[in-house]
Amino acid sequence: MPSKDEKARGTRWSFKMASTGHVDGSVDLSLKRESQLDEEKVRSAVKALFAHYKHKQLKKKDLIEETETLRIQVTLWKVPVQKSKRFQICLPHSILSETAEVCLITKDEKNMGREECQEFYEKWLADKNVTTVSRVMPLRVLKKEYRPFELRRKLVAQYDLFLADDRIFRLLDTVTGKEFNKKKKYPVGINLKKNNLAKEINSAINATYFVLIGRGNCSGFSVANTSMTVEEAVENIMAAVQDLTRKIPRGWPNIRCLYLKTKRSVSIPLYTSIEYEQQVKESKTEKVEQEGDGNESGFVEEEETDTKTPVTKKKKETTNTDKITKKKRKSLGSLLTSSKKKKTIKT
């Protein structure tokens, strides 16, 4: 029969082998940065959402079909203790169409007026072979002409994507307002002094953006739309999740759930995990084993650990006789003090 010592060592070794995949319990860091998403599950989820979208379009009977975006909802195990950070997620197929409207917000050049500054940057983009930008807007135009809320809301609805010069990116929080964040169209920073500017702008247009908020463990980002084919949507989702695991803190083990949905549909689960809970349990059992080093075996099995019940002190039951005696003592004490006062007065 194996002893308690051997049992504890055996259970701990098998648990580490199952959770990490190595005999010595070490973790392969490359596995943390690799996605383990099942492609067949993703394909079936995309087909279900596309069928739901077509069914709704048949009910509407509209001549012009409205394209809906497919979004991935990510739930993490551990909330990162940091400020909100935005990650650029590369996609093989762009979500935006070829006729998408892109607005570039530039720096105000010295000794140049509004029109001169706009013409300067339009010529700059033409020299760099950039043809995807629809409008160039200096920062002073955004400050002065789009100060009212209604005009700013119309501006957000007019363009599909906003780009901004890196040199003025820190000034945009006070200028853009909440409407840009509400519509998920906050400007993307671009380095206009790069040699291959056309490639950088095209990569920014073809990518999607994931905002990691330090206040909660759930957030989402767009990955595809209903105008794509099923295979294009699947390729985008697989590439987006792979790029996401390489950029978020702690990688793939930190992902708790992945869901796929449109704006007007239910969330379809793509992945759920319980590995992080098992790792937490393992760390707790290791702490218990370290605390039990003073025992003969040196190991404490999780099943045999006794949970200490808190001892509550019982209050003494006071009877009627005790109450009466207390009252008598108080009355006697008051009589004694009064008699002493009378003696002092006589003297």
C-alpha cells in the first residue's frame, strides 16, 4: 500500500503533467501565444449568423441590404491593472469596403492658413502614392468648426475611419468628445514621416482594433461583415484570435470565453475555458503542502485537510435571580453612599 507521502507526490505530479504537458511541470511559453480555437466551430457559428441575417432581410423586404458587422466578445480571467490600451489586430480581408470614406486629421503648420495647410498635406499624400484618404482636415478646423455636438455627430456618421497624425494624437481627447468613442471611430495614430506611408495607411485601414479596458474583463471588436463569404469571415476570425493571443497579457490561458455575434443577434459561444481555475487550485494545494512541512510526511492531501470550524463563545444565560441580586447590590450601594454623606454633614 502506498503511503500518504507517495500519494501526495503522485497526485501533484499527475496534475502538473495534465495542466502543463511536461513531466517536470514546466510551462511551454510558446503555447501561451498560440490560439487553440477550433476552426469547425467558427465555421458553423458564421453559417448560423449568416442564415439569421438572410432570414431577417427576407422579412424586411428592402431593396437595399444593410450589411452587419460580426463582432467577437472576449472575456478574460484576470483583469489587467493598467490604463485603457488599444491593440491593432491584422486581418487578411478588410472589413471596410473599397468605397469607404477615410478622414485624416493633421497638424497645424506654422505660418500657414487653413487652406494652405490642407493643400500642403494633400500634396504630401499624393507624392507618397496615397489614394485611400478622402479628406484632409487640419486640427484647427476640428476645433473651431465642429465644436457643436450636432455637427460633430454628423462628422462621425460621414466617415468610416479617422486617421490622425502622431504629433497631435495626445490632443485629441479634448477635441473629439464622447461621440467618437460611442461609435467606435476614435482616430488611429499614423506616422506621416515614414518612407512607406502608403503601406502604413493601408495596414491601418485593413486592420481592426481591440481596446483593453482596465475596469472590466469583457470587451469586443469587429472581425467581419455579412457582405463577405463564409470562408473569408472564418479566415478573419482565426487570424484575429491568433493575433489577439500574442498581444494580450498572459496570452491564451488568460482567455476565459469567446463569443461571436452581430448587432441584432444572440451570442454564439466559440470557446470556453476552465484551465485558469485549475491552475488556481493547483497553486492553493502547493501552498497547503508547503505549510505542512512540519508533519511527518511533509505533504498534506487535499482530501484529508480538516476545515477548522470557528469556535463561538457562548453567552452566559442571565436568570431572573441574577437580575434581582444586581438590583439589590445597586440599591445597597446607593444607601451606603447616602449614609456616608449624612455622617460628613453632621461632623
